[in-house]
Amino acid sequence: MSSLSDPWKHLSTSGKIILPLVALLVLGTVALTVLWVVGIGPQVMQGLLDTAGANIGILRFLAAATGVLLFTVPAAFVIIFMELKIIAFMNLRIGPNRIGPWGTLSSTIHGLKVLAKEDYTPSGVDVPVFTLAPAVVYLAAVLTLLVIPFGPGMLGYEMELGLLYFFAVGGLGVIGLMMAGWSSFNKYSLLGGLRAAAAIISYELPLILGVMGVVLLAGTLNLGTIVENQSGWFLNWYAFQQPLALIIFFIAATAEASRTPFDFTEADSEIVAGFATEYSGMRFGFFFFAEYVNVFILSALTVTLFLGGWNGLFDIDPLLEAVGIATPVSLSLDIASLGPWLMAIPVLVLPILVMGLTALVWMVKSSWGFLVSLIVGFVLANLLIVGALSIWALFSFDALMGITWFLGKSFALVALFVLMRATFPRVRMDQLMGFAWKWMMPAALLNIFVTAGAILIVKELAG
Amino acid sequence: MRTEPTRIRSLDDPEVLVQTPATIYDAVPPLTPRTEREAEFYTLGDGEMFVNLGPQHPSTHGVLRVVLKIDGERIVDLDPVLGYLHRGVEKICEHGDWHHAISNCDPLEYAASMFSEALPVLAAEKLLGLEVPRRAEHIRVLVWELNRIASHALFIGWLALDLGGLTPILYGFTERDEIVEMLAALTGQKLLFNYMRIGGVNGDLNHEFLSRLGDWMGRAGKHIDGQATLMNENEIFVNRTKGLGVIDRETALRLAMSGPPLRASGVPYDVRRAHPYSVYPELEFDVPVRSEGDSYARYLLHIEEIKQSLRIIDQVLQRMPDGPVMAKLPRLLRVPPGRAYIALESPRGQYAAYAISDGTDQPFRFRIHDPSFFNLQAVGLLTPGHLVADIMAIMASLDPIMGGIDK
């Protein structure tokens, strides 16, 4: 009996999933080739396209989900790099500085390293549950991003009950953590999984109750509408109408993402690595990534609900209108109407700019010689033009401005999370529970009653 | 007919192990309990389970293994298992001569080895009735106090790290690094200094040591205060440590504890004052005492002691006399027969040695009293009833060093 006699038994679980998929792909290719050879290929293709057109909603959802999934990877890389570097500055260290400029690529290399490591399944684990747990955790994190508006109209999926969907899907992550803790056949994992479950369940309540004030004010669960309600200048943000809710939400979000000071689910000095103790390779990578994606998502939700979402600090549209550059898009599209002579200006801008900058550089730094100055001048001119075009694009397209504001605010909050990690020790389990039930729950309930009362009184006075 | 030889599954035969399908672990046949206490501990009650903390655990400060019996997160009972770092230092000391004992005792207290290496030195000097030069005595006190600060700075970082704080350990190491660099300039070593000698010290103060020391003394107080502000007023840190692991005065004395854990329980016992040695009686310093006896008090006491050590270093530098740093001794040192007990105040408490000499150049018996061992005993009394997270805070605040505990 050689070990090759039964290959199916010797495949890993991922192999058992991938092999049928490859077979399916091969079959599909063969079938398409046969269709084309027979001659009914175009008709079948037309039929397929019509089917796609009829089900455009599903396709849009799949495309949005893929886009969101792809977005999480660079976002996690950026957050990991921020964490490495900011904590290093707090610790009086230099931090990563080898790979890429200022070590910016080191988190990417970390990701590749995790991919290359052995994916080990210890004996004694519950294999299907053990394998599925990281996917559940990661997907629960990623799917919540679908309803977050990145810019005006830039939602993965427009949903009237967006906030409810967010909490419902986000809550699934706990199941993944418990699966990991239970199936690992390790007592540290078990403790970590149960800690995660207990903590996250007791913090879901203040998290959701804290948001209720905002929902009462906005009158909707649609996140896009909530952001639109906060447009105008920054005093319109809900943070200034619901400061207590913001504090409750932020603390609960820290616990929800199991970040320091509430990171006892994977407390390295107590239970080694919690639910992730037995994981290695990319399965561990999924837990690792999910943690950082969660940090981004909760920052993004805080920004969406309390800090104006994609709205800027000030509404500068009236100013732009007054200056007369409110519709630069039309201007740029209408360039032919300038006439042949004026059209020469954009063509001549680059050489004139290059020569002018070269002369300037040469005067400032005559030791460089003309050729070097020319190169430097060319680079500077290009940078200037690209910069100017970027600023123009930023002010011309609302979506671009919106996503810039949104990501800027989100990553500022992420930096706050990271600073907290560098500063605080860990809270004990029972202290955290006590804080959640004795202080944050009553505060959240009080916030709801006060907000509802205030809305009633304002309505009475107005109506 | 050919028959396959029957094979017995064993660890020595890798082929068998590879071909045997992986199963859930075979139950290890339980050892017969040797004592009543073992029999009681290794019987699980309803809903209880064992968790093995160590010997390779991030926060047991070395290779301590603690078997925890827990009910949920609450610790019911615990069984510390020692001996993973046992080298037989006491026996090794009997086989070398008195000078070898210095470097053999070095790694006992590896965070502050200036103290443990002084044990055979002080014992031999007491047996010889030797008068150590004044300059050598002052240099000894200087390096002792520097090493005490290095050890205490590390303690603060460790305590914070075990509570989940990432930053204080780096601040502590920054402080320790500066001291260790200057001691390396003096002794040539960064961890195990091997600097004490019977009758003095190995080498006079040099320029690099003094310039580094002067440079560091200018900002040491500020650094320590800065490190303390990160934790003293930190709500989470205070909540985690205040009222945790309270040892009262009588229990502390009954357990033969010493050092900061004893003084945090309200007993003003410091060997430097109680049984003065070296030039300590001539120096001005206070013995900080606190009455609470909890982890937070122990932490605050360490910071106070760092300040007192800075005070001592200031005085020693001002009083530093001229002269030789080694007494004149024969090359082959025969210590007269007799018994000697010496004690000194290490960062962890009373470090003591009981030496018997039979008149040869080797100690006949060299018994070492390590304070970490006695302080660590309190863990068994303090942790039952607390959560798993608390055992770290309690153990870190007692500051054990496994090198000395396992000897």
C-alpha cells in the first residue's frame, strides 16, 4: 500500500476545495470550445449577456463585494505600518526602516511572509471548524464595509437598513472567534474564544444603544442619508449634538475591535495568543488582518455616524461658485472652443515651465551644470503640473474630495487607536464587564431618553 | 511465509511514528501522587480544569512552571513546579576554589549580578578577617546602587508589560542600557560582570565610566519621574494593581519574605540598615516603607528606592577616597577554617550565604539564601480566588528571578 493510492485522503482541506473548482473550470472551458466549434456560440453568449442584464443587481453586489475585499488588503497594510511606526516613536525606537522608503513596505513583506509559512493543522483539532473559523472572522469584517459610504454615492450596496445590517453582520465575527477557540484543542484558545465572546456580547449593547441617539436625530438607518444630514460646516456633525454617544461608541468600538486597553482576548502575557494560539500561516494571517480591518471599519463607522462622513470641515461650494470655478469639468471638456491660438497655451505650458524652472535651479545651484539643472527642472515642472491637476480634480469631483476627507478622518481615528495601544495597559476581564454594564449601559439609555425628549420638545416648539 | 516483524510504537523509531495515524493524544498514565497535597491538587472538581502556565510562557519571568487549577477564569488552586533552571551552583562552588565561586554565583541573579557575585567575596573576607581598602568599598557601593537602579527600572517595565502596556518596558530598558553601558566600560561585561574580588574589586574607576556616569546622573531623576508619570496616575494601571495581592505584616514575616515586598507590607527591614556592611553606615539614605502591602504599593516602593539609590550614588561620588582598590593577598588563598554568615540587600531582598571553610582553598560548603525563592512563595497564598489575569500582576510585582530560585 503506497501512500499515493488514495490521493483524496492526503489532500489538505483547502486542496479538497480547490481541486473541484479547477475541474469545474476545465469543464467550462471545454464546453465553451465545443459550443464555438458547433457554431451556436454567439447565440449562447447573447443569452448569457441578457441574463446578466436581467440580474444586474446580483452582479453589482458581487462586484462591490470584490472591490471591498480588495480594498481591505492595502488598508490593513497601511494600518499595520502605522502601528509599527507610531508605537516605535512612542517607545523611543526607530521602527521599521529597511524595506521601502521609511520602511513603508515592511507590512507588505509581513503579509507575504505569512503567505509563505507552513499552514499547519495540529492533531486533535476539529478540522472543518478549525479551517472555517478564520474565513468567518474575515468575511464578517469585510462584509460590513459594503454599507459604509466612502464618498457621495460611493456605497458598496445601498441599503435602507444599513446600520442594522452593519451590526448584524459584524456580530457574526464572534461566532468565528468562538469556533477558533473551541476547535483548537487548546486551553489557551478556549479561554481566548470565550473571553472574546463574553466581551463582545456585553459591548454590543452599549455600542448599539449609543448609536440610537444619532438614529433618532437622523430619523433613518441609512448610512448615506445620515452622512448627508451632516453636510455643511463641521458644527453640523453629530459629534457636537451627541458627545456622550460619541464617547460611549468609541469606547465600545475599542472593545469590539479587541484593541488595547481591551485586548484580553489575545493577551500575550496571560493566554499566549488567545484563540489564535494554534493557528499558523495564512490562517493566522486572516485573524491578524481581520483585527486591523476591524479597526479601520469601526473608525470608518465612527466617522460616518459622528464626524460627518465624507463632508469636509467647511462647505466651500458657495466660495467656488463665487469665484467662478464651480464647473471646471465643463471648462475642461470644452477646451476646443478656445480657438486654435488659445489652444496652443496648454501645449506651450510644459516647455515654458521647464525652461523657467531650469533657469531658476541653475541660478540657485550653479555648481550642478546645465544638464542636471534641466533634468531637475523637468521633474519639478511635472510635479507641479501633476500637483495642480490633482488639486483641480479634488475640487472638481465631489467623489474625490469626499473620499479624501473620509479616508483622512478614518485614518486619523486609526492613529488614535494606535496611540491608545502604545499608552494603556490592559483592563481586566471583570473590570471591563463591570464598566460595560454599570456605567456604559445606563449612560447610553440616558442618552436615548434625553435625545428623544429634546426632539419632542423641539417639535412641540416648532409645530 | 514471511511475516512482518511486530513493531512497538516508540519515540526512538521515527518510521513507526510517521506511519501511525495522528490521533488525539494517548492519555499519559498518571503518576502516583507522592503526597496528600499532590493527591488533593491533581483531583479535578466539577467544572474545573488544569492550565499549564510555563515553563515556556511569555510572562513567567524565566522558566517557572505553574500548574493552575481553574474554574472558568477563576484560579482555584495552583502548583508551582521548580527546577527547570537548576544547575547545582552550590555544589559547583564547592568544587572550585574561592575565586571560581565568584563567577559561579554571577548568573544567580542575572538582572543584578553585582549582588550575587559579592556573596563568596564577602564570605571569604569575613573568614579571613580582611580589611578591604576604603576606595574599593566605595566603588562596591557605587556599582551596587547602579545595579539596583538598573534592576528596578527593569522591574517597572516588566510589571507594565505583564499588565499589557507596551511602552514602559522600553523606557525601562533605555535606563538600564545606559547603566549597563557604563558598567561595561568598567568591567568589560554587560550582564555577568565578574567584577568583585576577594579583597577589593577588579580594576579602578576609569574615565569612560565616570564620564558616562556624570552624563547620566544629570538626567536620571528626570527620566525616572517621566517613566513614573506614564503609570502612577494611569487609571487602568492603578485599578489593576491597587488592592491586589495584599500581604499583611505577619504573613510576610512568616513567609521569610524580604526586600521591597516586605517593606511594602510595613516592615522597615533593610539589611543595609539592620545589619550594616561595607560603608553603608556612613551614608545618609532612607528606607522607604509603605503599609498597604498590595501590588501598587510594591510598585511605588521601587520608584522610591530608585530615588534613594540616586542619593547614595551622589554621596559616594563625593566621598570617594584615593588609594588602592585591592588588598594585598597571597596568590594561593587558603581561607582559615570556620563558619561565616553574610547578608546583603539585593534589589529583591536579603541575599545571604552561609559558608563553611575547612582550611583549604575551596569552600567546604556554600549555602545560598535567595530572596526571590521566599518572595515567590507568596504567590500560592495570594492567587487563589483571583482571575488568571491577576496572577501576572501579582507575580510581576514580587519580581522573582528564576536564576536564583532554581540555583
